[in-house]
Amino acid sequence: MRYADDCNIFVRTDVSAERVMKSVTSWLERKLFLKVSATKTKITRPTNSNFLGFTFWKNGDEWKCKPGNDRKAKLYEKIKVVLKRKHAVSRPLAITFTKLNQIIRGWINYFRIGSMKLFIDEFGQWLRHKVRVIIVKQWKKTTTIYRNLQMINKANNCGFSDEEIYMTAKTRLGWYRQCGMKTVGYILNPNILSKPNKKRNRPGLVNPLLYYLR
């Protein structure tokens, strides 16, 4: 074996950590002829460590793992690239949803053993808001926004009046704030976004929280 990488050893005290690090380093270099990286090998507390993208936290007497903050930030950055407005608006939703689903499923599958329900829920809300902006901007015209929201509202019994939908379509708040309004949020809800459109060969948008919990 030429290289060994990414290994954590857990002990109870700082004294034990110093002793174990010296003995294991010596054994690896003498017996296995492996060079231990002095810059990467260190003693740290589990809550400050990063192992294959995971960090650790204590729940009472039990230790659990969760995705590191750097990996969470990378997930947001990947999604922002796909949902960059000037590119996402010009491409079919089928392509956008397919790319998003691949990223989200892959990330959750990797980190599934970690505790991340709250993070995934917040991420899902942020994701759907960004997606609603793309959808409404693709509709573009006030009349189209009104007509499409009204059609979905009636088909799914969302309960909004014509006046409420018209005020939402006519608002001058800007795309992001418009899609943060209650009307758009309820009409383009997670269930609607997750439904595939067979006529346009478009998959449904994966709900991150439901995918994680299943």
C-alpha cells in the first residue's frame, strides 16, 4: 500500500490523544513504511473535525455525525449555478429539474447517515423559492402569470380569489419578492412542483426533505 488517507481515532482525554498519535504514527512509518503527513495530522475535538465531509455533535451521551458546513455551502453553490437566472430562464424546465434532482439525490444519498433534518427542510424551502422565480419569469407577461396561476389554483382547489391572483400577477415588487408572496407559494407548492409533466417529458422536482426521510 502506497498511501493511507482519511482516518480518525477517538479517545477520551487529551493525554491519551497525544500518546496514541505518537504511537500510531511510529507504527505506520516503521511497520507499513507509510509517510504520515505532519501538516494534516492533528489532535482536535470531534465537533471541530472534518472526516470525509462529516463533522460530529453530541446528543446527550450519544455522538452523531452531520454534514460539515463547507459541504452545505458547496451544495448551495452548485444549485445557484444551475439556477442562475439568465441561463435557467432560457432553458426548458425539464433540463433544469433533471440537473437539480441529480445534485440533490446524490448529495442526500452520500450524507444520509448524518443528522440533517432541519438543514434539509430549510434548504428545500430556499430551493423551491428559487425555482418559483424561474417559472414565473418564464411566464414573463402579467397576463400569462395571471392565467397560469388561476388555472393551477382552480385545478388544485387552492382557494385564492381572482382579485388576489390578479394583484400578485400585477405587482411591481420584482421577481424574487413576487415569488415570496403567499399566493405563488401556495399555488406552486411542493406537491405541484413534484408532479411530473408527461406531455413535456419533465420530471417532478424532488422534495429534499421527503427524499431524506423516506
